[in-house]
Amino acid sequence: MEVVPTKTHIALLASPGMGHLIPVLELGRRFAVHHRFLVTIFVVTTDASAAQSQLPHYSSYQDLLDIVFLPPVDISHLVTDSMSIVSQLVLIMRHAMPILCAEVARLKPSPSALVVDLFGTEAFEIADDFGMLKYMFNTSNAWFLALSLYYPHQDETNRRDHAYLHKPLYIPGCATLEYEDTVDMYLLPDDRVLHDDYVKIGLDMAKADGILVNSWEYLEPKTLKALRDPNLLGRFSSVPVYPVGPLIRPVKQVENSISRSTALDCLDLQPTGSVLYVSFGSGGTLSADQLTELAWGLELSQQRFVWVVRPPIESSSFGSYFRQDKRTEDGTPDYLPDGFVSRTREVGLVVEMWAPQTEVLAHESVGAFLSHCGWNSTLESVINGVPMICWPLYAEQGMNTAMLSDHLGVATRSREVGPDGVVSREVIEKTIRRVMEQDEEHGKLVKAKVLDLEHSAKVALAKGGSSHGSLELVAKKCQTGLTSLRERARGA
Ligand code: UDP
């Protein structure tokens, strides 16, 4: 009788937030489709119905993957007003570990590997207990990964000079980080909880069997070389780094006009490359004053636009991060300037809370993307050859901005922020015109560079490309993982 070989089974763990879930789902899909693996995705949420309500957008994944929503974790009694989003995520993940452990124990056949994102490294203990290989999937770029690995070993003088004197931050073998683009552990240098969380994450990820990164060789050659160089970042981690990106959700083909979104219908009627798409990701929010200035800037620029808006939140730029379900479908938002929607009706569309972003960016009418530069949004823009205007809000979005505009030249940034921290309507108008107006030299140069990156991304992902090859290496290790771990356990 023919023996049917057991399929390799791997488990992936996504921390809260669509920005984490989307690339983890996409990585899982690749393992399922390209390598015929059984794939279980564990999703940690703060509000299960909120995350599940987004899944219709991701229905293409449900036939391929076993998606398990872990019961929501309530840490409200532990959260303080001043607690950073990173520390909140670390707490949520820590409290999800016992239930994750029970779920992993139930999986049949036993998975050979556990892949976690940046906030899931505490689950490595579970992987060890069950004899699984353990991988970290860095859903951001290699530069941020480099900083995360370096952080626990960083020179204290350099850390203090950067945090308190705003001097550039040195990261071995990588581009230095200017203070204006820095990340929260330097913006909040006295937050010891945040510091300890980042130290632990940096040390934990160095214990992985491999680190996957949502980037590709052509995009970050210098940083990837530094990560592998035993005299540079390789001093702190000898874990193999696999650039497997860009992994983004594929465009969904929806022909049916009932389920097609208004944004796409509107884009169908616009000339090629004429529309500015404006969105701040799944959680980004602006203050009321800033929303008003942005609305006026858009109107004054007289360019076509599709704008995904959210109600203002004064206290936090990530105010909507844990609340992705609170959206309304109808009505003019009362937080925009009076008459804005009617005045801009001929050129603009306001979409409340959520748009089908990958489909929007793939539409030929879109000419540029005003973005908070979350890494998924960045990749979605690049893979569609859409230049960006950077408006970073939180997390590593400042680093992404520096990379896109200063290092790669595929985006435009404005440094003209008013004393009150608000970017004025005049500056917004000028920046939009600079990018959108066809006769602008700057716009043409940026477009040429983004098209080059788009090409390199497609080459990397195609069979024989660097990212395709990297994922194949990881898949092979997972296929032989159980055998090698058993050998390891036997003391071979
Ligand atoms: N997204 C979307 N529609 C929206 C806002 C966001 O589909 O209206 C998706 C977007 O395509 C991206 C993800 O949500 O895949 C946001 O991830 P990103 O890393 O850009 O930012 P984050 O939300 O994590 O800040």
C-alpha cells in the first residue's frame, strides 16, 4: 500500500492590529500555496468581533488557512494612561500565552515550526516545549529589525546623546537615524517599562532559528549585509535573516457592482494617475486642528482625491489602533470643515474609516499616496509603483519616512511643521501640488525611482528571485524541522 506522506504543518501567531495580521496571513498563504503546508494562524485580539469583522476583506485566505481567533485578552486593569502602545501589546501577548499553549497542544499533526511577529517572541518557550522550530517574522523593514537587535547592546552614551541631545543614532553598518525620525524608545527615554520591553524583544529574537523580514535584497542591501556581518550586527545575533518580501495582500477581483466599493467606482471615472489617495493606516488619527488643515490643503490643491477619514483624537496618534470596527457607512463627518464635502464633490471622495486599500493602490487612476508610512502601506504603494507623500504618526513610521524619502527617493516629505505641531494648509497644498502636477520635475524623478523599486520587488518574488528563494529555504527547514529537532533532543 502506498504511504501518503504527512503534510508539514506550521503555526503562525499574529499580534493585535491589522498591520500585523495582514502580513502574517499573507506569509501563511505562501506556505500553503507554494509549499503545500497545513497552516494554522493564531490571532490575538483585544476584540475578537472587530478583527473577525475585517475578515470578509480577507476571505481568500479562509479556504487555505485555519484561522483561530484566541479569546480576547482584557488587560484594561493593567493599562495606565501613559502606557505606550508597545508595552500594551507586550502585555496583551503575555496574557495570551496560556491559551496559546493549550491550542498548540491540540494541533494535529503537530506543527514543526512556530512563526511569531515582533510582539510574539515570548511564545518561543512554547515552541521549545513542543519541540518546534521557532521563527520571528519582522513585519517591518530590515533597518528597524537592525535597530531592534542592536537596542539591548547599544552604547549607553550614544543612546543618551540621541534621546536627550537629539544627536544621530549609530546602528552598526546601517544608515544612522536622525532624531526627527526616531522611534518611541528614544522619544520616551524615561519610560523604563518600554525600555525593558524592547530589550527583552531584542534578546528574545536573537534566540530564533531564523528571522524572516518583509523586505527584499535590492531594497536594503547595506542593512542586510550588516545584519549578516559577524563584525557588525552579527556580533549580537547569529540568527539567519531571510528577506521574504514584499508580502502584501493580493488584489481581490470584484466584478459585482453591489459588493464593489464606492472608492473603486469613483476611481473608474478618473483619468490615469490623477488621484491622490490619503490614508493613515488601520489605526492612525489626527487632531481636530490637523484634520481641518488637511481638509483645506486638499481643497486648495485642487487635485482629485480619495480620503479615508477617522474622527479626530487629540491625545494620541494611534487612537484608533485597537478599535478597527467602529465605522459608520453614511453621512458627512461633522469633524470636517463646513461644506467641505459639497465643495469638493467634483474632485474628491471622503470614505469613512476603511477603504479596500490594496485595490485602490492598484487602480490606474491613483497617482500618489499621502500616507502615514506604515510598512504594509509602504509596500502596497511600492508594488504598485505609486509615489508617496510621507506623514508619519507613530511606531517606526519616521524611520520608514527617512528610508523612503531621504535614502530611496521614492517619496516626498515636508519638514515644515508649525510651532503648535500642526502642518498648515499652505504647506499641505504646496506639497501635494509638487507631487501631483505633471510638469513638476520632482514628481517625474520620484515616479521613475518607484517604478524601479516596483520592478525589483516583482523580480524578488518571482520563481528564482531572492525573496522566493529565501522562503524556500525556510520551508525546507520546516519540512525537515521535526527530524532535526528530535536529533537535537537525542543529543546528536
Ligand atoms: N488598510 C486598508 N484600508 C484602510 C486602512 C488600512 O485596507 O482604510 C490596510 C492597509 O492596506 C494595510 C494595513 O491596513 O495593509 C495597515 O498596515 P500599515 O502597516 O500600513 O499600518 P498600521 O495600520 O499598522 O499603522
